[in-house]
Amino acid sequence: MRFTLTQILTTVLIVALGFALVGTQIRHQRRIASLEHALYQARSDIAIAEYGSASCLLLELHPSFYGDPSSLRFLKHEIARSILMHWEREAAIDAAMDTPGHSKAFAKRGLELLDCATPDDFVHGLRSSFSIYPDDELDSWFLGSPPGDLLNFKAFLQAAFELNEPDGG
């Protein structure tokens, strides 16, 4: 059985196109998976920001929480946890919220609600009054971290304290 040059070239062309299509599909699948992951992460960052904001709003709009020590302690725990998460994911949350400085502004709001006047007040509160569970993550947040993490966190809090109030706010 003999094949003509046209038949051979046609077969090679079809095989090459098949490989190109499969390669393109694999690249597109990887790109779609990457975009899905980025979307999931952005949603997660927005959820962190919204949960923190909702915890602050509960404390601001419902003074009755101040009369219930267990509810007040729980809300303060959640606000403290949200401040830590805003610090850890500062750039991502700011980008997801499309607001540069959102994380620091949230931290300032949270620190005011927690009655913290300095970064050290907050760090001390993490290890005592903001922790509500026996194995609470707040009191051990910086235990396994490099020494610079606590200093970076305090610098983040200090920057939050130094934020100016926007006009009308």
C-alpha cells in the first residue's frame, strides 16, 4: 500500500492540528482554574472584610450588647480576629474591596471599639481579654511566627491609629 505525498501531508497536518487543539484546551483549562481560584480568593477576602464590618456595626448600632458581657466579649473576640486577618491579608483585602487603605481604616475602627489606645494595648488584649476559648487562636497568634511579624503587626496598628478621619466622617 502506497501513500501519496498529499495523503501523508494531510495526515501530518491533521495530527498537528489535533495536538495544537489539545494543547490549547489544556492551557485554557489551566487559565480557567487559575481565574476560578483568584475569584474564590477575592470572595474570601471580601467575606473577611464584610464579617469584620458587620461585627463592628453590631457593636456600634446595638448598645444592648454592652449590657450582656458574654455577647460583648464574643463581638470583641470577632473584631480582634478580623483585625488580625485584615493585617495578614492587607493587600488582598484592599484590592478586593477596591479601596486602598481599607484594612487600616477597619483596624482603626475596630481598635476604637475595643478601647485600645496603643498597639501594645491590643497585643495585650489578644493574650487576655479578647480570647474566649481555652484553645483560642488569638492568644497564640504570634507564637510560631518569626520575630519580625509582631513588629510588623504593631507598625500596621500604629499606621491605623495615625489615619486621619475623612471629611464628614
